[in-house]
Amino acid sequence: MVFCMNARERVLNVLSDVQADKTPVTCFTQVGIVEAMQKVGAPWPEAHSDPVKMATLGASLNRLAGLEAVRIPFCLTVEAEAIGCKVDMGTINRQPSIRGPAFGSPSQAEIDPGFLEKGRVPAVLEAIRILKKENIDAPLIVGITGPFTLSGHLVETERLVKMMRTNPTVVDDLLDKVTDASVAYSEKIAEAGADVITVNEPSAAPELIDPLSFRSTIKSRLQYLAGRIKTKKVLHICGASMPIVRDMAECGFDAISIEDKVDIAKAKETIKSGAVSRPAFSVGGGFGGFGGGGFRAGGGGPPRAVKIAGNVSTAKTLFTGKPEEVKEEALGALKAGTDLLAPACGIAPGSPLANIRAMIEARDEYFK
């Protein structure tokens, strides 16, 4: 018998492969919408830098719509800016974006461990502490940028992809340094009190990187990072990720977040048909100082239950659809077997609050 749970228990139980009373309605990606910003007085771009406003906006969809998530920050530029990238902070309805790389080439990249005290990193950590003290009935989810995506920010993604073919050794060295930095940042986030860390790797989508390159270059870094994250952990990759869905499941995360371009039932069957196991890690010297000492990840260990989060369309249904359409799509995801009902990607800032509520209403109706 499963007793009624609160939102935090529900999400963390599912991520721990423990039975929950019903499927959570949560969000592992972006939650800042303009309607909520205006209601709670925490608009962009201020909420990207002010820890109090960041915390307020991060909890807004939980308080205003019942979403079973508190989630910060609202972009994928925090680490890049702290390391040296130029960033456009955006507007009330446009997220921050990279405007200039930190380094001229991968061979020039050196990451100062002091980046954790620069830019908006301290604001994110303070917002986590603020939210932790508030003891909100929802999991505290914090997003970080995946090593490959962050590497692209630091040297320009087009140059990085080209050098994967022309000078893979230099790229490997950069990815090692960046993975180290991601581990260090995730440790600070865990210490501050986060319940869940989402690793966002949009640049690893099959539309941008072929599945073979994902397996040979990106997968091992994600495995290494997952093995060192001290909270519950979720991997999000954008796009039509079906060709790499089994690889995603083998990276060692508690759940994978997929877009609406992926059929949930087929993804679950693909994962189930493969031998998904816990990766085993072997560390070479040099880690701990962003030195890129090298690592490898090998298969092995007991099978693990990898959960799927998704996948109500953010670009269409949540953004421009009506609540009835959101409900229909949410019910479809539940029937297909999603373990955590969630937006397919980051919620568009112009999405109506009513559409967020519709996801929760659909779940509640499904479990009546």
C-alpha cells in the first residue's frame, strides 16, 4: 500500500526507483514564464542575477500552478560567463545567450578553479540556500550545462565540432577540463542543498552530433560526471534523441528527460531491450585541479532502473495550445508510460500559466 505523498517525496521516490502514489508532474528544465514573473515580482533579467528574485521565480510555478518542482537557474550561460564568455542577459521574455567565446581555440583553454566565485555562480548558490530554508513542498532542482555544450560555449560550438575531426586530442583535453569544472560546480550545488541536478546537453542532440561521436566522445564524460554528482540526477538532451536513447540511459543518471520528438513507449522498450548497467569508472591522475588527467568509463555493475521524464511539447502545446490540448497530450504521455510527467524541454517564457495548471489537472484526472 502506497500512502499519499507530498510533491518532494513523490519526485524523489520515482528517481530512487521506489513506488510513488502517482506520477509526479514536474520540470527538470526551465520554469520562468512572463505571467509568473509579473505575479511574483521577479522578472528577467534581474532574476538571473538577484538570488532572492531567482529563488522567488524558481518557486513560482509550484506556488501558482502546483507544479511539483522548484527549479533554478533559467538559462545555460552561468558557468560559461563565470569562466570568461561574453553574455547578453536578454529581456523579460528572452533568455541570456552567449555573445563571445572565452578562448580563441580549445588548445588555449585553461579553467581557473576560482570561476566558482565569479559571475552568477554565487547568486545561484545563494538562491539554493534561500529555497532550502523555505522548506517548500517540492524538490529543489538545479540545472547545470553539460560538458560538451559548455565546451562549445567556451570555444564556439562550430569550431569544437570541426576540431573533433581534425584534432580530437585537443578536444579530448578540453572536454576533460570542462568535465572537471562541471564536477566541481555540482559539488557546490549539492553542498548548498539541492535535491536534484539536471545536466543539460542540448549540443549533443543527434541533429547536431552524430550518434557515433556521442558514444565515442561525449558519453564517457557524462558517465564520469553522473558518477560524481551527489544528489539525484537527470540528463536532458534536446531534439530527436531516439538514436542515442539507450546511450543516455547508460550514462548513470536516475532519469533521462526527452522531447516530444521521441516516442515514450518506444524509448522505454529500447532501453529495456538493452543491457543498461551502472558504468564503472577508472580515474587517471590529474583530476581535482581542472587538469584533464584523463578517465575512462567501462560497463559493468548491476542493472538499474532508468526513469523517463517528459514529454508535453513546449514549442507547440504548452506555448500556443489551449489547456484542453495540454491535457490531451499529458494524458497521452501518461498512457505511454512516462515515469515523470514533464515539459519536453525548457518552458517558453510566453507560455500561459493555465497551460501549466492543465498538466497537473490531467495527472489528477488520470489517477482518480
